[in-house]
Amino acid sequence: MRAVVQRVSQAAVKVDGTVVGEIGHGVLLLLGVQTGDTENDLRWMLDKVLNLRIFEDEQGKMNLSLKDVNGQMLIVSQFTLLGDARKGRRPSFTEAAPPELAKAHFEKFVDLASKEIDVKSGVFQAHMEVQLVNDGPVTILLDSKKLF
């Protein structure tokens, strides 16, 4: 499972011109499910995102987590995070999970995250327009298999 975590002051996602998810202070999470991902990958990613210390404390140091600051999370499914562009000019998406598996993992991730903090999400397999105000900017790449 791969993710891009962006600390934001606000973010929104639209489908067909309609806002389907919008948050204030928190993180925009772009989430890609990989072939072979299990519930262990999902739970590792969720724990990492919820507890990643990317918010500033009183001294201006990144010491606080999303949970610590009572932030929100906007989750957007993005299979292109699994794109491999090392060869040629067109990315290969063979490592992306099949849609039925990816959707199940995405929906479970949203459900579990919603039990911890205020969560909004995009629509799986929809063409989405994502708007954000990156705070910092702070952008972190995560991979449950620790490939980077």
C-alpha cells in the first residue's frame, strides 16, 4: 500500500463538479492499493498516518500527530501511485491491485479511519478534481512494504 500524505490547511475533492469531500486543518491522503496488500498493510498504513508527527508543537517542532491536533483526513483513492515509469515513457500499472480488491481495502481504510478521527473521502474509480492548500508544505511518501 502506498500513500502520499500532505499536511493541509484545507482540501476538497469534486466529482462531476460537485464537492463530495472537504476538510480544514489535517491531511490529504492519496492512497494506492498494491497487488498482494493484506489487512496488515492496511492497518500499518492507518497507524502510520494517524500517528505520524508532522504537526508543529508550541516550539515550532514537528512533534504532534493528526490525532494530537484533532485534525481531519481527506482520503482519495489513487492507483497511479503504483505506476512504474522506469522503462519507456508510459507508466505501467501492473502492481496496482485489481479494482475489486482495491475498493475493498479503500473502503475498509476509510471505515477504520472514521472510527479514529473526522474523515471525508473521494469516490472510488471516479474522475476527481482535488484542491488543496498544502501547509508548510509538508509532503511525506509512505509504503507499507517499505520500498522507500
